[in-house]
Amino acid sequence: AGTRALGRLAITPEVATKIARRGGVTELVHTIGDQKSNDQEFKETTTDALQLLDHLSVVDRNVSIVVREGGVQSLSAAMASANRADESNQSFQDKDIYLAAKALGTLTHDSRAARLIGRDDETITTVVESIRQKPKFARLCGYSINCLANMAQNKHNWDSLVRLGGVQVICSSMKQHMGNAKVMEESARAFSAIAQSPVHAEFIGQTGAVDLALGFVDNDPDHNGTHALDMLHALILQTQQQPP
């Protein structure tokens, strides 16, 4: 109940900063990291803690605190735990995994955090696996691709994202959620960035991204056309610049 109340208070940047600076992040990380209890009230507290950590991360000056206090590792662990869990508490698992993905996406909007997280193969793998393990969960896929797209804005992360399967799972999600505007928008952000590397642009094209983008345009040109065309332009531009 206390965590939930703090979440309601943290809607303003000032209060969120006070919570972060007075040890709130440490407590949240501890709560999220304690996966031993199957008690329903405890699981609700964990869910509230994930949501609050996301709220705190919206404020730029809190990002360094969240990273320093182990927030990235706790969010990654929460996603990995939900990936491995059985179906006995499916509603909690689904909510926790998309909240963790959302919070990681919020953190990686900060360029410094995105570069730091992009160096962590384990976290990237966890995000990729969340899409692979729950391909029909559109909301999760949107948040997870958002996280990958944020990391892709830094060129130093491109190789890791490609090597760890990011391109394949994004294409799989596009195929699974054809017409979903959020999936198209975030996929376009990711691929448009990574495609600045001609080698990676060619690989993205070979994975079927061009046909998928065209499918999104055909499905709903009003909501998907701009992002799909931006992605296609980035891919075609780089592949044309490669020597024959």
C-alpha cells in the first residue's frame, strides 16, 4: 500500500526527485529483486514497485540514481523471471514484464543510460527474449522494441543489438502484429538507426523488413505510412550506397 501511495505522489517531478534522493530507489530495487514470496500481496507490491521505478525514471535527474542503485539489473531480472515463470500467476507475470520493459524504455530515453545498457549483453538478451517468449503480447512487444530502439540511437550499440538477435525479433513482432502502429513506429526507429551501417542495413533487408514495412502501409497507411516509409528510405539509401 505504501509503494502504491508513493506512486500516486510521484506524478510530479519534484516529488519523484525527493523520493529518489531519499533512498526510495534502493527500497524499490530490493522489493523488485526479492522473488522468493508467492504471496499475492507481495506480488502486488512488486508490481507497484516496478510502476514507481518507471515514474521516477521519467525525471532526467533521477536516471543516474536509478542506474547507480542497480535499477537496470533489477528490471532485467524481473523480466527474466517472468520469461521463465509458469502460468500459475499469469496476470501478475504479464503486468510485471511489460512494466519492467516500459521502465527500461524510460531509462534508455536518456542517451547516457542507453549507451551503458547497450554494453550489457545480458540485459539486451533479456529484452530480446521477452519478445521471443511472448510474441502475441502486443503491449510488451511495443515496450521492448522501444527499449531496443532507444539503444539503437547510439551507434556503439548497433553491433550488439544485431549480434544478440534484435533484428530478427523485431521482424517477427512486425509480422505478428501487422498493422499495430506502436510496433511499426518503434521498429522504424530501431531499423532507421541501425541501417546507418550499410552492412546492417543489408542484413535488415535480408530478414524481410522491407516486405513487412510495405505490409504495414497496405494495412493502415494513415497510421503506419510515415514510419514505414521512413524506415524504407533509410534501408534503401544505405543499400544503394554500397559498392556493387
